[in-house]
Amino acid sequence: MNYFPIFLKVKQQRCLVVGGGEVAARKIALLLRAGASVTVVAPSLNARIEAWHEAGDIEASTDVFNIDLLEGCRLAVAATDDEPFNESLADLCHQLNIPVNVVDSPELSSFIVPSIIDRSPVIAAISSGGSSPTLARLLRAKLEAMIPVNIGKLAELAGRMREQVQQRLPAMAARRRFWNHTLEGPIAEQFYAGQEQEAETALQEALDRYSAGDVDEFSIKGEVYLVGCGPGAPDLITFRALRLMQQADVVLYDRLIPGEVLDLVRREAEPIYVGKKRAYHSVRQEEISQLLVDYAKQGKRVLRLKGGDPFIFGRGGEEIAMLAKHGIPFQVVPGVTAAAGCASYAGIPLTHRDYSQSVVFVTGQLKDGTVNLNWKALAQTQQTIVVYMGMMGVGVLSQQLIAHGLSPKTPAALIQKGTTPEQKVFRSDLQTLPDVAKNNEIHAPTLIIIGEVVKLRDEMSAFGLD
């Protein structure tokens, strides 16, 4: 380890930055966020630094640097393109025992500035020791996806309760168990979801149970996560979805969840397949909803993983109704629905001011197995129709839309396995749509898009869209 990692308090401490360009501005911004009193010296100042100076946020001078400026400094930053000057400033700081950073010159620096994740008061810093700042930034990007945005507020709440917890739980082992349960579990998830008051109340109630020795009830309280994982491509999953996938004890997943997505779930989680397909239901919806309740009552964190979005033809509404009935806490994480994901990857805008001012999502398979839709409302010009699960009724779909006024030449497309490397797009019109579906081996999941916007796909062919 070439550097000893520390966090230095600079609040209301004078810090010197020599340099007036964009590199200097980035260092100044970090120092201001840490509450430092910043003095800048440079022959000229860029617009950003000048704005800080005019607002009174920093002191700035265009005079020539002199050693007196180092008096009382907590640290110094050399951010000029004058290498001999940078080296001489570093020597002065070393002699005066003032920490100094020379930008892009770790060999001259007594400290380096890491790549930072700021969730104040929680701060994470990543450094490559100056050998590869780009690699440090890439690592930071990966960690950004794993660290909740509201974790700083959770830390503030824990700080406010710290003294009370120490008084009521004097044994260190009891305190550790309490914080382990509360800082990673349903209470923390409430906080991350924006339910701060409810989370604070639940935390106080948990402390009451712990201090009374009644921890069994608390330890068995579970939670359900209804997570939309998008139409197929793993990198379309949200940060929150990925975090919850890594916390699950049990995962109930659908037939269309790709293996690459399942690989992102915590390895220790118990996988339970509950997929359904037409005319064959491995597990009925009522049983799935009951499984969510049963596992949560066992104190497990239950992940219900769904393709697309849970609330767009994903039957998420039925599942949360059951959870609410039994008082089970839950979270719903939206996913990129198939309409948005598949259309984007196929180069078909769902709306366009010249062709479509509205878009409607419909399912091609109703609860009673029919395709009895509101054809009059669907058969409108200047509208895009997106049909989920419509392959079995594609003939009825074509026939009825034409019968209710849409032109037989209305552009249409079938998108199979959209957003994945296996994506295929079959271009058609409304009249020939059933023949295209019949004459090609098209398999689920396949989305149907009908409307004038489909012809815009032809303009996208130059970009290599399949």
C-alpha cells in the first residue's frame, strides 16, 4: 500500500489552489463541498472560478505567487501547466509540512485526490495510487450502482440515534446485531424508498423490542420486492433493482427472465420458477401471490422478478393487493417496459409529431382467453398501437382493426426477443401481418407495433438496426 487512506477535515480551514483553469476549478469545487475556505492564485481565472469569486465563495488573486500565501494553509494544490513552478511549490510545501497535491504528478505530491462517491455523510473514495485515474473512475461507476442515493440520510438518522442505542443496548454484541438488522433490511429499504418518517418510527420500535429482549418478532419480519427487469437486456436494469436482487433470500421468476438477468441475483438466493405460458400454467397466479406472503412471513426477503414492468401487463397489481391484505411490506421497482425497450432497439419511435400523437398499450390475450378489445378506440389515425402477447390472436387483430377503419396498408412490425442479441424485426403492414406471423418461426416474447411510426424504421437502417 503506497498511500495511507485518510479523510482530512478542511471545514473552515484555509486551502490554497494555484491555477485558474478547468483542472483547478474541479479541485476548488471539491474543497468547497468539504466546507474549506479557498484561496486561488493565478494570472487569469476561468469563468467558473471568476463566478465563485464574484459570489464571495472564494478569495482570488491574479498577483504573482509568493511564499507568504502558504502561511496558515491546511493544504495546497498545484494545478498549473508550469512544471518547474509546480515542482518548486511542492518542495516548499514539503519543507513546511503542508500537504500538497500536484495535479497529474503523484511523484511530487504528498497526497492524491481519489475518485469520490459523495453520499454525505457517507463518503467512498477509490484510488489507483495515481497509476490509472481512469480505472478508478470506472470502479466508482460500478460502486455508484450499488450504493443507494439516500444512504447518507440513513447514516444521519443512525447518528442521531447512536447515543440512545448505546444507552439502551450497552452490550456491543447486541448493538452490532441491532444495526446489522436495521441498516440492511426492510427498515433501510423503507428509507431508500422515501418513506423516511415510517422508517424512523420502525427503527424506534425495533430498538424498543431489542432493549426488551423481544427480538424474535423483529428478526422474522420479511419483505417483498416486485422488480421489473426490463425486456431482456441485463444492462437495462435499474440501480435499485440490482441492489434488491443482491439482497434477496428467495427469488420467484417468470418464464421470460433471461439467464443473464438471473445471474445478477444473489447466489445464495433460493430460485423458484413460477413461469406461465398460454394454455399451461406451472403455478397459478393465486398460488404465486400466496407464495410471496408465505415466504415473507418466514422472515425472508422475497424477490418477485418480472420481465418488463410489474404494473404493465405484469399482474403486479394483483400481487400487491394480496401483500397489502396480509400486512406484508413491499417495494415495487419499475422496469423498462417492452414497448419502450423493443421499440427503441428496433428504431421505431412510439410517438412522432408528424405521425402519432398518442400511444396505447393493449394485451392480445384477455382474462377469458378472447381478443375482444375496444376496436373503435384502437382504430384511430395518428395513434400507435402496441400489442403485448398478441401472437395467438394476430389474425383477429388485423381483421378487426381494418373492419373498424384502419387502412390495410398501415405499417406494422413484429419484434421478437427485443433488446437481446437474438432480436429480430419483421416489417409488414396490417393486412399481411397474419401471413408474416404464419410464414416465419416467430416465438415468444414478441411485441407487435402498429402505426405510421413503423415506417420510420426504414430511415434507421443506415445505423445497422436489425
